[in-house]
Amino acid sequence: MTQLDDASLAARAVAGDPGAFEDLVTRHHRVLFSVALRMLGERADAHDATQAAFVKAYEGLGGFDPRFRFFSWIYRILVNECLNIRRGRRPAEEVTPELAAVTGTPLEALESAERRKRVQAALQQLPPDYRQVLVLRHFAELSYDDIAEALGVPAKTVKSRLYTARQRMIDLLLDKSR
């Protein structure tokens, strides 16, 4: 998956090839959904944000600049959708993510589910700038340079935010376990 491939798919989609945009969706859906799920904590909200991001990307595809990565462009659209959903939530709304099936004994499954719940709750308490770098690095597995491009900040800023985000996560998780 190269930027050239994404740029050519985007150009073909603008020219009226619906299959080209479908290829872009197929290529990027999983990682964008994963990012949205980690940012929002709810599968339904993540699905809505991801779908809305692809719709807006399709509608604005003529404005995509092929000098930049398609992922960085659509990622920014997705982040705005996630922020809109978070703003629309009631403050008392509880986050209840069930992110993956667990194998093993019932006790191991319970412990794993509790751990995921604590990590997701701590992640939701981080400011968006810190949450974004953690999600992109650890869940989307992007490089520092790719994160910097996606967020429009220098790589040093990414490293600094990531360090701070990790420290805050540790603090939040240690406080939760006491």
C-alpha cells in the first residue's frame, strides 16, 4: 500500500470510477475504525464516525492534494467526526467498550475484560492531543513520522506528547487500581 497507489485511486475516483473509492475504503477502513473506537470507546459511535469520515472524504475528494498521504487527509476528517460525536454526548454517558473476545478460563476472561475497561476509561480521560498520539502509535501502529504528518505537527512534538501521554496513562491506571 503506497501513497502513489492511494493518489492514483483517488484520481480515478474523482474521474468517476466508484471501484477506486471502494478500494480506498477497503484499504483504510480497519485502521480508521480502530482509531475511532479507541478515541470514542463505543463501537456504534466508532462505526458512525468512520462511515461519516468516508462519506465526507468522498464528497471532498476533489480537494485531496496527492502530494500528501491519503491516510493523513482522511485521518483529519475522522478526528473531526470523533470530536463532533464526543461533543454531542451527554456528560454522564458511561463508556463501555467490549473490544475483543477473550480465550482462556472465565477468571482470565474477566481479568482481561476488566483490564481493557480500565485502559479504555483511562484513555478517555486524556486530552485529545495525548489520546491521538497514543492511539496512532500503539493501536494503529504508525511511525512517529506518519503520526506527525497525520496530525500536522513536528515529529519532536509527537515524541513529547507520546511521552506525556504514557506518563498520564500510568498515573491514571495506578490511581484506578488503588
